[in-house]
Amino acid sequence: MPESAPALSAGAHTDFGSLTVLFNNIGGLQVYFNERWEWVLPKEGCAIINLGDAMVRFTDGLFKSATHRVAKPPGKQNAHERWSVVYFERPNDDVRMEPLMGDNRGSSESYPTTKEWIERRVIGGKISHYKGEKEYIKGRGTEAGSALENK
């Protein structure tokens, strides 16, 4: 990771839900890819689509959610106002966060509901589970690897 990070509007994170659809007019979004931060360039009339952590669980880790952050827009784009329209899709609160495929399927009741899972992620991640950006990026923020151990 670069030693000097740009000014951030939102630090490194993954989205909790199933799917995020983002429309924005100038740069600022970065994804962590191949051990470095890469700019995601907006394209007029197009959306940026991101899978969230719920999809990681539903696919038993087959799909990954992208670790991303929002930085000060690069270069001359910084002189312009940045706007975004974001749509977050996530399972209903009562949906069990169980894999829909793979070898780790168990009794449905043994998996948390979406509400329980998100509460654990928000509260637990901020209080006791967050071990710094490097560890967060290493695990992609998804509980992948430990998610199904801690049903």
C-alpha cells in the first residue's frame, strides 16, 4: 500500500449488501487491486456495479466484494463538485445469511439473520474486530474465511 494516502472521504471498506449501483460524474472511487489502489474512472451514462459482502456469504466465498475507498478526486477533477447517486441492495432483515451453494451449508437456523449479521458487523467491526487497514484489506472486510466458522 502506498505510504502517503490521498485525502479520503471514506476509508477502506466493503459494502454489506448484495449489490451496489453507483453513478458519479468525476473520479474519486478507488479499488484495492493487485496490492495497490487503482482509480475507477466514471464513464458518462454508465454505472459502476459492486458486489457486497452478502454475496460473499451466499456464494460461500466464490464471489468476493471489492475493498474500496473514496478519495479526493484526482488532478483537475478536484476543481469540480463531485456528486454521486448510489443504490444499495441488501437482503431483508429476516433472511438467513447462509450459503446457497458450496460445502459449508448447514441448518438454516444456525446462520444469523441479515439484521443480526449487519448489527454484528457494524458494532463488532468498530469496537473489537477492526485491526487496521492492512488486516481489513487482507480479509476484504468480508469475514471470508471466518464467516462460516462464526455462524
